[in-house]
Amino acid sequence: MINRPIFITGIGTGIGKTLISAIIVEKLKADYWKPIQSGDLETSDTLTVRDLISNQISVFHPETYRLSQPFSPHKSAAIDGVLIDAHQFIIPKTANTLIIEGAGGLMVPLNNQFLIIDLIKQLNAEVVLVSKNYLGSINHTLLSISVLKQWEIPIKGIVFNGSEDKYSQEYIVNYTGIEVLGHVPDYNTIDKQTIIAAGNHIKL
């Protein structure tokens, strides 16, 4: 029996969701789906993850919305003359585990009433939260975990990406009780071998 989909979200933008998505896709030989691509269509997250995967099992499902501008999806959609319709987000049919990568953080708007967190709830997914250590990241991480709990969205665990800060990480774990799935260090080069090796740092 296939588990519910895993939604990769972050405590903000530029946290490393795509990198962590690639690592988990490769580790689980899972399928990948990015529902909304906002900007960078020639070097989309789907293409980036696909190019980092070595296995022949993973399937890369097309985005529901491909928006031309690198802004919040609701702004990009308005510029493109598109209205993002929540009913258009239909999980791809697959017998495989499905990794879904979000856009930005949990409270990113897709339209005037629908946020990324609404999409997670609609898709009945469980969350892997990606955190990164910087000044303010404790606040952003605790807020993200708090809102997920308020919305009764299951949290599979947290992945710390980048340089370590034991004070921040220990506080987050002790305060929230969330399981740490791993820590992915900074890499000078990101390639297929890096992604395979990084999977050893993730418990899934």
C-alpha cells in the first residue's frame, strides 16, 4: 500500500526545497510533482530535479500551472492573466510514492483565498519541513510547525539544510518534539553523485 504523498515545504524561500526534494526522490525512487512553477521555466525545479536523479524508476509529472514571472504565484498568475483554480490540482496517478514540492513557504498565496497550506490539506499530504540556520530561522521554523499543527496536517519530520547550528536545531527539536529526518551539509558541487551520497543523511 502506497503511503500518502509527501509534500516538501520550507520555512521560507531559498531554503533548499528543490535540493531536498531531489535527495528524497532519489533515495525513495519516488515520483516527483511540482504543482506550480513560478518563473524560471527554462530551468524549472522539475527539470533541475530530473537532471539530478540517477534511477530509472522515478516519473516526473507535469506542473499544473507554469507561470512566467518569478514572483509569488498569485502575482505571477495575475501578470500572466491566469486565475489559479484550486480544483485544477489533481494528484497524478501513480503506484509509486509521490514527492510534491511546494512554492515558497506555507502561507504563500496561490489566489485571493487559497494558500500553499490549503493545497497541502487538499492533497491530503504529509509534510517534510526544510529549515536552514540563519538569524531568525528559529522563529520561522516554530511558526511553520505551529500553523501545520493548527491545520492538523501531519508532519513527517524536519530536514536541516546547510551549515549546522546546534543551539538552534536543539531548541527547535526540544520545543516542538518534531522528528529530525536529517541534516544535509553544504556541498561545493551538486551533481548526481552528491544527491545519492546525501541520501545517507536522510532517514525515510
